[in-house]
Amino acid sequence: MMWLYLSLLLLSIALFIISHLIKNPETKYKWEPLKGVSYYFLSFALGAFLTYGNTYSFKKDFYQKSTGEYFVAEISEGLTEKANSYKSTLEIISFGDSTNVKKVSGRLLVYFAKDDRSAGLAIGDQIVFQNNVQCIKEIENPGQFNYKQYLEFHQIYDQTYLASGNWKKLDIGAKFSILHFFDVARNNMLERIEAQGFKSSEYAIAAALLLGKKDSLDPELIRTYASAGAMHVLAVSGLHVGILFMVLNFLLKFLERNKGSKILKVILLLATIWAYAVITGLSPSVVRASTMFSAIVLGDLARSRSSTFNTIASSAFLLLAIDPYYLMEVGFQLSYLAVLAIVYIQPKIYSLIDVRGWLPDKIWAITSVSIAAQIGTFPLGILYFHQFPTLFIFSNLVVIPGAFLILFAGIMFFLFTGLDFLLNGLLEVVVDFLGTCLWGLIKALNVSVAFVESVPYSLISGIDISVFESWLLYALILSFFGYLAYRRFYWLAAVLFVSNGFCLNQINEKIKINSSASLTIYKVNNTCAINFIKPEENILLTDSLLIEDDQKQLFHIKNNWNKKDAVVPLYMDFSKPDTSHHRILTKGFYLFQNELIVHFHKKNLPKPSQRKLYTDLMIISENPWMEWKQVFEYYNPKFVVLDSSNKNYVVRKWKAELDELGISYWDVNEHGAFVKDWELH
């Protein structure tokens, strides 16, 4: 395979060179299209070659191509604290057994059991552990986020859980690691924030906004910021790096006297920007922003007159040359689309209104930036997140100045904290004052965002579009601004054609949804979740824990509701369902699409009053222990579903009995959600 991509690349380079060697004026014009073709093939071949080279599973030394009992691996990512474990990523070094050890490559997702030993692990530490890796599971519920694909784009194909006694840290001696150095620095900074007495929500925002550590953000806080359209402020990105760049550029303005001092200024700017990128964990968003601003700084030093679009394109090309899989990052797509929209659309929006006065002008400038960025990103926002924040203009009027003040106060706080340490506590009063200011700013930001989120209809959720429809929306945006720029009829015709195409596609999908019904039994660990969906009807039978757990519903269930355009759900506890509802015949008996469903859970087996009852479906939940013969003495089901609330050893017994009786079944734990669709007439 490698030779195929290499041959394609060499052939493209040859075509590129030949197209540029033609100098004869008589034939040059004739062969001019060859240049364009050569550019296209060279770009395609280079992309294919780089993608192949960056895909671990194609490498000869990939660990899955070897066998062994033990791994030696290095921790490549700081520990993330979970409820019962620490999560990290391992870079595999070697794989083998007591007689043969082989150097290999690859990455693993790892969960360490919580204890003092695992809490002390840091980036650069090497461990040895037994081979008990497991593959990442496929999508288990309809519409669910494809976590397996997400990890594969990060070259992670397997995961492992390491209990306290299942791994050992290797003593490899002192080894300097720049990532470890900055990880320690970040943890020290977090301790300084914590020492100021920040409460949970203020600490979480400070850690995320200033240092890129999002472990402490609780789901409710994330939901509040997302609903207000302010989620971007919690991910260290172009906004944060841009603010840092503005502050540093202002502070270092005195170094613009001559060429030598300008070079020093550029070095200081680049060093600080990339040091901040490393401290915040080198997340893709901060790497993108740092690369983009580095290109701007270097272009300014070279006094380059290249367009801003070329600078943006060059930074994107550089990142994709390093790792083509950046293209599959949602953040990469959103950030570059936002920047392009701001650069092209914002000046046009800003020029629509002539605002007088410094403050009104700044408010209108922020508003125009917000509108432009939203125009550039809303199709992807709807595609990936199924929601649209209607009050994004007002939230950005708060969060953009708020982020600027918080980042500036944070820089001052960390700077004086370091000076206070060097001066043995002489600046403690100043540090405490700055810490109080930082806390106050974050508190004000939280209160403001919560107020915006509390406004009725601040968020339209449950929107679902396909990838094709997102492309149609971008085609509509391009056509619209093409018409505004050139005032040509064909641009207007394109606007009408694309908008009609989008509307027709939506109508077609709505017709399909309104002419279908479905029964879904979801895969939710240790939980029974049965969902009946029809037009104007959405019933979820589950337990009280899942009814109250909005985050679990969001991950496992709600995306399916979005895709099916389901109405607001009616929740029922399956252990005590509302028997007055027309779907509930009696406890344990449901009727849907003229099919009789019996639900057997725990020791509750509904017994028919008459002879053996023929049912279309039997659902088995919560590890029922009854004599199998007794069950099938009462019932003759066409099909049996063993849901995810059952333990594996119970499922094995049921499956053995069903195999013996020749009854078809579906194991939700093994195969994922059970889905049955009907077409309505």
C-alpha cells in the first residue's frame, strides 16, 4: 500500500515539474490547463501519502500485528480525574513476553483505578502492564456519538483498565520532558488558584478559561454556557490566544524601534504564545490558534503583503501536513470557518451601520463579529450539536469582554504569584487582591451567562440536519454573499435553487418521519430503556434513575429523538407504569402497532389467565430468576430481547435455553440497541 501512495506522489511531482518546464510560447498556452491539473493531483497525492503515514494501523510495527503478554508504555497525556478512575493516553513502546520483546508503536486509552500510586503518575512516566486490552465498542444506540471513530481519528483503537496491582511504574531515571515540565507548571498554577479559596464553579471556569483544564466543569455548568451560546469561551482557542497576543503586542510595542528589536519582539511573542499552548495542554484548538497567530507575526516581520486568506490557508495547510486527521476535528472545522467568516463577512456587516462614539462602536464591532462567526458556523453547529443559541449576540457582548478581563487578570495573578514566591511573600497582599479581582470577574461572568440562559427560548434544541443538508446551507450562504458581492442573476438563481432544494429535502424527511413508527430498546449499562415513537407520541419506559439523569439521556437516547423529530417524551417508570395509558394494557403488557409485548423483569412474570399466550415480543430485564420451563409454559414469544439491565451470566443462561427451544433473540449487551420500525399507512 505504501508503494502505491509513494508512486502516486512521485507521478504527481513529475507531472507538476513537466507542466512548469514548458516554455515555448506557442505551446505554453495550449498546455496551461496541465498546471491546474498537476496542482490538483499533487495536493491529492500529498494528502493521501501523509494520511497513510499518519495512520498507525498501517505501520509495520503497529502493536496489533504482534503478540505478547506485556506492554511497556509511556504516559503521553495528563491524568483526567473521573468518578472512579483516572483517564489518560499511553504511547506504546514495546510489546512481548519473558523471552521476546519487540519495539512497537501505537496508542491506548487507559483508565487507572483511583489510588495514591496512580494519582502520582505524570507525563513521561513509563509503566509495564499485562495485555488485557479491549477494542473500542461500535455505536450502540441509533444516533449516538461515534466515540470509536473519534478515537480512531486520534489513532487510538483499543482501551484498557488497570487495577491497582495490574501495573508497575518503571524506574527510568531522570528524563527531561518539556511536556512534563509544563504539566507540572500548570498544576502549580491550579494550586495557586485553589489556594485563593475559589469555589467549585469559579475554580472550574478559571481552570478551563486560563489553563485549558476542563476536568472540573460539571455538566450543569457546561449546559448553561452551551445554552447561552458561550461554550467557546471555555475551550482555549483563537479568542484566548488572540487576547494574549493583543496584550503582549501592546506591552512589547517599545521593541519596534529597529529591525533587531523587532526580531526580539517576534521571538518573545512566539515563545510566549507557544509556551501558553503547551501549558494549556496542546489541545487542537490552541495549536490551531497558535499556528495562525504565528503566521501573522512572521508575515508582519517579513512585511508580507499576502492576503489574510492566504495566511489562514497556509496555517491550515501546515497543520494538515503535520497531521491530516486534524481535518476530522469538529473544532478545526468550526474555528477555520469562523475565522474565514469573520475576515470576509464582518467588515460588510460592520459597514452597514455608522456608529458614533467609542463605546457604541465597540459594542457594534463585537456584535458584527458575533453575527459573522455565527453565519460561518451555524450549519455545523446544528449538524453536530442539534441546537442553536438565539441570544448569542447578547452572550458574546458579555463573554468576549469578560474573557479579555479574566485572561488579563489571570496573567497578572500568575505573574505576581511568581514574583511573590521569589521575594518570600513580600507581595502577598497584591496576590490576594488580584485573586479577589479574578474571582469577582469569573463570578460576574457566571451570573451573566446564567441570566442569558434563563431567558425563555434562549436555545432552540432538537434540530437535526444531515451532512448533505449542511452542505446545502453552506452553498446557500456562499450564493447569498456571492450575489451581494457581484449582483449577478446567476448568484440569485443559485440562492433560490439551493434554498428550494433544502426545503424539499426537509419536507421529504418530514414525510418519512410522519409515516413511520419505531420501538427502540436502548443499550444503557445496567438499565432498562424501552422507547415507543410515533408521530405526536414518544414514550420512554425506564427506571427512575435514568428519568432524572439528563446527561445519560443526552448521550444514549436524545440524538435518536432528534433524528426522528420526536415530540416531548412521556416518561414512565416501568416498575409502576400508568395502566390508564392506552399503550399499557396492564402491568407488564404493552400494545404497540397491534403487536403484543410482554415485559418480564426481576421476579415479575405476568401470568395469563387463560391458556398459553402467543406474544410478538418478550423483553427480559433486571436478571429474572425463574424456571425457564415455567416461563415458556405460559408464553410462546416470536422473539425475545435481553436488554442491557441483565448481567452477562444471566444472559448466557437465557440464551442457552432459547437456543434449545429454537426461539430467536437479541442480546442488547452484545449487539447494541434493538430497533424495530413500522411503516404507517
